[in-house]
Amino acid sequence: MLKILGVLFAAGKLGKVLTTGGTMILSVGAYALIWGWRYAVGLVGLIFVHEMGHYLAARQRGLEVGAPTFIPFVGAWVALKDLPHDVETEAYIGIAGPVVGTLGAMAVYWLARAEDSQLLLAVAYGGFFINLFNLIPLSPFDGGRITAIISPRVWFLGVPILAGLFFWRPSPMLLLVALLAAPQVMKAFRYDPNDPENRRYYSVPMAKRVEYACWYLGLAAFLAIMSYELHETLVASRR
């Protein structure tokens, strides 16, 4: 047993498992204090599915990536040890999380309908909403990574969305996100498409830009509809 543990530590795999597992348990515990452990397990599970979308996409593109790490009430992330070499790779990794996360939420939704479970319906709603929230077109959200393939200036659209969310539901988390997003907004403001480095990184055929724009808008529309429908269903069930 000690030999096996030694091999795992040497490979760095046990450390990754402990980091992911430990922070997942911490997140489940934090969410359980508010919504109960069953909902917490389901929600954290869907966040994990979302992050694994990023993880698998990064590995598919040959990038070294860390295991998912969770922070209660903030979410989770996978750390890219190798940065993308071009904006298409960045967009591919960015959209993989919401796509896989949406498939996970749909699986829970279908199960909720089959079992007539309000709990699973609530978990599915949480999954849809989290993936929709992550599509805000502003870095460090996934939406910022995806829309960068169109132009970093699209990030300006995310500023009023983030501000509107804060005034609608003030939250320390949104303030934290705003602080993280501020340097990216400045980057978009200073963006020069004619700069040689930018031309190399952001050089993408128009067809590819249109393809990602369609994926982004279609996914955002689907998640908005599902989030609204499930929210209304859950509210009606409480009356």
C-alpha cells in the first residue's frame, strides 16, 4: 500500500485527487449549510462536469492542465499550465465547459422529469444557470474566452451585464469578478488589431469566427430559455 501511495505521489496524481476531492467536499459542506446536502452534492457534481469539459478540451489540444479546484460560492477552475497558442484554441477550451456542463444539466433534467423529482429539477436549474452565467462575454468568464475569437472588444458588452447583475443582486462574488475582469477590460480598450503579436494570436478565418459566434449565441439562448422555464416551474410548485 505504501508503495502504491509512493508511486502516486511521485506521479503527482494523488495530490491532484486530494486537491480536487478536498475542495469539492469543502464546497458541498458550504452549500449544504444553505440548501441541504442532497442539492449541494448535485450542484457541485454539475460544476465538476463543467470543469471536466475544459480539462478534456485542453488535453485534447495537447496542453498541460491542472485538476479542477473548487472555491465555495465562487465556483471552480482548471489551471492551464500551458497557455493556448492562438485564440481558436482558447475559444475551443472556453466553450467546452458550458457545452459539457449543459449536457450534464440536461441529463439531470431528464432524470428529474422521469422521477418527478423537484430536488433534481432544482439541481438542473442550478446547472443551467451556472453555465449561462459563465457565458457573460467578459474575461475571466468562459464567455470572454469564447467571444475573444470575434474580437476582445466584445468584452465591453459584458461590463453593463455584470453591472446590472450587481445592482439586481449585490454580491461580494460579483465584486471579486469585477476586480478580476478590470485588467481584461483595459486590455480590450488598448487592443490594436494591427499589432503583429495580436495579428498572430487573433488571426482566424471569418468562417471560424461565425461558427463560434453561432455556437455561443445558440448555447446562450438555449440556457436562457431552460433557466427561465425551470425557474418558473419551481416557483409555481411552491404556490
